[in-house]
Amino acid sequence: MPLIGYLGGKGVLGWVESYAHWIAVVLLLLIGGKMIFESMSEGIEEDIAQITHKVLLLLAIATSIGAMAAGFTLTLLEVNPLIACTIIGITTLLFSWVGVYVGAIKWYLAGKQG
């Protein structure tokens, strides 16, 4: 997805190059504000307990869109997109693997206690 975002960004960059930094500022402010608002919300633990396959699918799609947006920003940097996407992919793989491993251990230990 970052590579797709990069290729899409190359096509759009000419249109928005003069005000791309303002678009980035507005998007980061919106995302940061939403994260701050959600951090102050009550009952997040109950919401997490209600995760279904449908919610996981929607989260996966949202994450993919976020990765594509990150790839879009690669057009603004002087980096090799293939190397950047490879690093992003390896990092994602490692963190996902660690997350599944830690989750499996937690699930196993919770079963032993209950």
C-alpha cells in the first residue's frame, strides 16, 4: 500500500505541490485532535472487548488506507521508494509477529488462571 500511495502521489504532486504542507498540517492536526479526544474517553476497555470480525476487517482497511497515505508522503522526501517500502514492510511484519506472539502468551496464561 505505501508503494501504491507513492505512485499515486507522484501523479497528484504537481497539482498540490504549492500548498501540500498546509494539507499535511491540517491532516495531522485532525488526527492528533481525534487521538487526544479518544484518550480522554471513558469505557474504552468495554469497546475493546466487543471487537468482532467485522470490526477487525474495517480496522484492516483503515490501516491499509493509512499506509497508502504514508506512501503518498514519500513523494515529498528524497528517498528511494522501494527501499522505504521494504523497510516499512519488514517493520510491519516484525511488529505484527511480536503482537501475535504476545497475544498468544497472554491468552494462554489467562486460560491457565481461569
